[in-house]
Amino acid sequence: MGAVIAIDIDTSSLQEGFNRLLTAVQDLTPVMQAIGLKLVENTQERFLSNVSPDGDKWKERKYETDDTKGRKILTGHGPHLRNSITYRASAHQVEVGTNLVYAAIHQFGGKTSPHKIAAKRGKSLAFGVNPNAKKKGDPWLVKSVNHPGSKMPARPFLGLSADDEQDIMDIIETHIERATP
């Protein structure tokens, strides 16, 4: 007959850690929410730095107006596009984007359609100086003008930069550290 040696190991603390880890990876919603918040923040910062996710500087404005003078690109009429950046997180993914229709032309570039510009707050639009005016210096007045459309350069703001990828890894590592004993 042989000898039997029995060793009892209490694995309850390990089991608790494994259970927490399993729970943490089954529903990644908290991780995705943290990633979404960080990516929104980083995307909004691109409107201040005028740099794409790839690190390329955005093309400068072709024309300055009183509204846009001294302002950052894509914020000439206010921070509407920047402030529209949001995220949607679920257990296995996060989406970052905007619901503004005009965001696409800024992201990808393109040409706007020809369109008519008409006076909104008065009877007419005023342009420059009319050489045929009765009084010297009077503006040229018209009810509307046909705009041929504009070429818009791409100024990408959505996408993952190298810094974004590092932020995502940091968030994932923090989540794993919290889930393990």
C-alpha cells in the first residue's frame, strides 16, 4: 500500500478575483464609456489645435471675414460643430461622431452645390461700391446672387491619433487593474 498526501488549498480569494475579471470583460460598457468620453475630449481639442488625427495641420481659410478674424478654423460662427461631438457606448463598442449634416464636408472636403443667396433681414444685399451710384460710395444693391458653390478642403477632426490609441490602452489597463485582485 502506498502513502497518500492531501493538500487543501483555499482558492476562494482567487475565485473571487476570477469572478470579478469575468464580470468586467462580459460587459465592457464602463470601459467603452470612459473611452468615449476621452475621445470626445481629444476630438474637441483638435478644433483648438487645428490638427487632424494624423497630425497634419488643417488648411488655412481662403478668406477672412469680420466674423472669422482671429478665430480658429471651423469655429468662425461659434463652436457648434465642436460642441456637437458626442459618443454612444455599448457593451462591446463605442462610436464617436456628430449629428450635424455639414460635418461631412469639413471631415472629407468637397464642393458645395450652387445656390442662391437672398437678403434675410432687408430688401437687398449690399456689395462693395457701385460705380453707377447716384451718391459716391454707395454700395451695389441686389435682391439675390447666384453662388457657384465653394471648394472646401478636408479638415479631418474625427479619427484616432497615436495619442488616442495610447489613451485607450491606458483606460483598458486601468479597467483590468481594477477588476483583478
